[in-house]
Amino acid sequence: PKGSYIPSFKKIAPPAPGNGQAESGGQAKPTGIAVLPFDNIGDVREIDYLLSGLAEELAMAQTKFEDLTVVTARGMNPESRVEDSPEQLAGRLGVRFLLGGNAQFADSTIRLRINLIDAHTGKLIWAEKFESLYTVKNLFKVIDSTVEQVAARIGDSFGWIKRTLFNEFPDAYRTNELKAYEAVLYYHYWAA
């Protein structure tokens, strides 16, 4: 035939109602993320408002990824987070992934430790430390740069959440053909 073949792509709806993949029992596994309040592990109570703002900004940044449901656990009691296992906490919030961390302040430096837990396996799938000079003038810079880096590392097309979900994809749906894989990469490149 004349012309060339142009592949077309379409999103396939999840097999069960809700945001997730179907389990063997027909129920949908949630694939959402809960942004937990950050713990202040130092004596400086003045950074509590910074941690509250950081959690809110992280939740907002994750909403930009259309296939990810975001839940904030703003008013959650820190003691209940310690008492519950990640599986229990995620089940109560109706999500699969938990994003949380803590902060420490010394002299004029703030250290943020942020981690992502897959509650279905209980495994820590990503963690990183962010350190920055903390002054009133660069308060928003600290938050914005941290949020931008975290969102890119966990939520985007090649982030940790997508990698984790992709690794669960049944082998029957995978391909060993390089051309097919190349087409998928083109799709992700142009869809992003």
C-alpha cells in the first residue's frame, strides 16, 4: 500500500471500577498515594509550618499526574501512624503508596528525609535526603525545589510509582520485539 503506517494509541480503562489494577478476587487494588504529615525530629518548633506547607505542596504536585489519586492525611495523629503498619494505614486511607518523611534543623540548615513506601509489600521503594540553607528569604525556594524533585522522581512517566506498577504487569502483555517497545517509548515521549 502507498503511504506509511502510523500507529495509534489509546488508553485502556482499568478492568474493575476504581483507580487500580484488578486482583485475582476481582477487587481493584488502589494505586493512589497518601501524603503524610512530616515529622519534626528536632527541638525547633518554628519549622512545623514549613513541614505542613511542604506536605500540601507535595500533594498538589502529585495531582498533576492524571492516573494517580492523591489523599492528604493532614489531620492525622502522629501516634496513629506509628501504631499502624504501612498496610493498615494505606488500607484505611484507600491508597497503595505512602509518601512521608521527617525534617531536622541545625544552625541555619534544614535536612529533609523523604520516602515512598509501597504499602502492599511494605517495602521502601524510594528515599532521598534534601539539605538546604534555611532562611526566611529562601523558604519558598526550599519548598519549591524539593517538591519539583520529588514529583519528578516518583510520579512522572518513568517515576518510581510507574516502575513499581509496570513490574507487576503480567508477562503475557510484555513483548520481546524491539519495534513494539520502541513504539511504546515513542508514545510516552509524545504523551508527556
